[in-house]
Amino acid sequence: MNLPTTAAHNAAADAPTFHGSSLELRNLTMAYGDINVLRDVSLTVAPGTTTCIIGPSGSGKSTLLRGINRLHEPKSGEVLLAGESTLRANPDTLRTRIGMVFQHFNLFPDHTALENVALALWSVKGMPKAQAMERARRRLAEVGLAERADHRPRDLSGGQQQRVAIARALAMEPEVMLFDEATSALDPELVKGVLNLMAGLGRRGMTMLVVTHEMGFARRVADQVVFMDEGEVVEAGTPAQLFDNPRSERLQRFLSEVL
Amino acid sequence: MDWLNTIIRTFFDFGAMAEVLPQLLGVGLLNTLIISIAATLLGTVLGMVVAVMGISPSKWLRVPARIYTDLFRGLPAILTILLIGQGFARLSQSIFGPSPYPLGIIALSLIASAYIGEIFRAGILSVDKGQGEACRALGMSYAKSMALVVVPQGVRRVLPALVNQFIAIVKDSSLVYFLGLLVSERELFRVGQDAAVLSGNLSPLVAAGVFYLVITVPLTHLVNYFDNKFRTGRRRPAAPTSGLKEVKELDAASPLTTGSNT
């Protein structure tokens, strides 16, 4: 069930409290050319909850995320954000409501950390530049990077870069955050910090879809875990259901490989 | 040593060189630079248009850009210059007056824009796809993500190639003499050639050649310098820091991981 709430953002500018929206996928099918890489995926994400998507490579996890913000256009099915169809929305407007964090950060190399966060604020939201910079500075401080605001990405560690990327997405005040293997490219000692940051977002009411290989994180933080393989949802449920009592043979085999 | 004398008289007649020097400097060099710089600026603007059309998702923009590039890159420069310089002479006369100078610049910039368009296109395509995706994921339109993020990165990468193109234009600017320039409009080659006829030896042309080298050789080295600089990048030198320090810093400074549940 999802309440057709239009998210109210008034408080979000000052206090880092989020108003996540619900997300619902109905029979989502996505294709590259003639090959269906995602078949009939249905999924409900309640407002303010965290859903972790796990599964072997090539299972369509990333494609699923890219279908939600339409970086890749779905072939058929329906995606509802706060009860409204995303496929009938203007894609650019839709994407301002959905934040995305990438495996390889994708920061803009010739912009400082501050400018990375501020760019979309003035160029998309039409905020005056001074105000955009001010907001960006606050978002950077919230991810612990106040000191690094004037560094370019190449002068930051992977963990710091990913935190800038998270601040950049949060600055747009999204209703949903998508994380596409956000810690896979990080040095091992920096993984925990970024995962803690993500867990903090979840506790503060953000709706999150997290594609991850961090099973510990999925077990600890997720409200719902989805196991995908070969473009289908094989199993979905609470972390306890999936990790302690996997029913499908494919999930059992997957868990025995990664745990 | 007869042959040595002949060579010196033919190529290194310093008297003839000295005589043509003021003209090479005041007329030739000036005009060569004006023609080359004007053609490069115009060619760069046109080239950017052609490049952006060439990578457009719409084939109605892509195909014309492709044809344009094939055409002006595939024809000999001299043929393009003559066709445009003479073919549009009447039109040009009503706009710019009798001088073929503007048409020469336009013809050179059309040729240059085909090459520069390809340089820009390659540069823009070499930018990591994730850059555009990050922009789009933030809600930027295709045009904005190109203009604010992707194109500037692509252009920076091809600056050395653009300087090479400028060098090519400097050399091709000599072809404009085919259009019949006024005395005051002659560029380096024409000044040298006219003087060579008067002096009866090739020394004025050698002098003109030296001027071309004075423009092109330093630029070639400048390219290499910049190429190196861009490759190694402006990186702040920093002492190596332990990743563990960052862990501590994050634990200390992250309000998002603490605070009340809402």
C-alpha cells in the first residue's frame, strides 16, 4: 500500500530530515536491443524504508535502478513514485526527485567539491549562485567534508569522493535515493564510513534502493532485501527471511558463495 | 667552389632578404596572422557547431554534419578556396567590397571547421559516459549537461590538437594568394614571391619561409608543453595520508550518522 503523498520539503533545507516517497514497480521489463535483461519485476518500497538489492553480476540490478530514473527507458510495465507514474512524467523533472549515487562516483573533475554539489542547484533548480553555494557548503559539512570543499575530486580519496557524490544527490532534496554499488570501488577501510552514512540517511526517513554486495549492510540496515538473478526477482523479504532461511536454491547457492 | 656560390646566391642573398624584410614584417606577417587567426576563430565556432551536430541523437543533425565534414575534409584546400573565392565573388563584392580577402578567410575557415569539428567530436566522445549520466541523474537536460560539463572537458583535452590545426591554417593561408590580393593584402608567401621575381633569386622566399617557421615552431613546442601539462594535470602535491585518518575524521564529523530518528 502506498499513500499518495506529495512530499513536503520545507524542513529539509535546514534540518537533515528527509521525507522519502513510496516507490512501486509493476511488471517492469527492460531490454537492451532485443534482449530482455529485466523481466516482469514487481516491487513495493514503502516511504522511508531501505531496500537492498543483491544478486550475482548480470542479474539486472543496475538496470533496475536505471529504469527507475529512466537513464534507461523501460520497455513495458509501470513505475510509481509517490503513487504517480514516472513513465508519463517529464524525465528531467522526474530525475530531480530521485537521487542517484554511482559506483565510480562520476564527480565532475574540473569542479571543486563545492561546485560539484552546487552545479545542479543553480543550473536545474534555478537557485541564485550564492544561495546554491551556501546550501552546498552545508550538505558537504553534513557528510564531514567542510574542510575539503575547495578540493577537486582528484585530490580526494575514493571515500571522500563518494561522500561528495552523496551530498550532491542530497542537495537536490530527492524523495528517493538510488545507490548503484556505491562502495564497490572503495578501499576496504573506507567502505564502512560510507555505509554508515547511507544507514544514517535511512534512519532519517529517506527512501532508499541500494544495490550492494555488502551483505552485512543489507542484513543490518535493510527493511527489505531483494535477491535478483537473470533479470528476475527470485526472492524478496526481510533480511532474516532471506539470509537465515533462503528458500530458493539459487539464493542458497549465491549466499554460500558470498558469505 | 662554384656550386657553393650558386647556392648562396640563390638561397642566401642577404641583400635581397634585407630589402624584402620591411614588407615581410609590415605586410606579409601581419596579413598571414590576420587571415590565420580570423579563419581559426571562425573555424572553431563552426567546428563546435559541426561537432555538436555530429554527436546529436537526431540523425537530421548528424547526417548533414557528416556530409559537411566529408566534403570539406575530402577536397584539396586550393580547390575549395578557388571555388568559394571566385564563385561567391559577386556576392562578396556587394557585402565586403572588391577585396577577395574576406572570402579567402571564409574558405579557410570552412576547411578548418571540418577538421576542428572532428577534433571536438573526438574530444567530447572521449569524456567518460558517467559524466553525462551524472548530469542527467541530477535532472539536467541533455543540452545543459553538454554545455556545462561534457563539452568543456572534451575541449580541454583537445587543446593541443587545436594548436596543430592552427599551424595547418597558417600554412594554408598562403593559398589565398590565388584569389589575387591587393598589394596591401599580400601575405608572407606572396610578398616573398613578388620579391623573388624582382631579385632574380629565391632568397626572399627563404626569408618568408623563416617567418613561417617563426610562427609554427614555437607553437609546436608550446603544444608539447601543454600536452604534458594536461596529461600530468594540476595536482596539489600532498603528503601521503593514511586511510585510517579519514575513517577517524568521518566518525567525528558526520551528523547524518547520529542524531534522532524521524
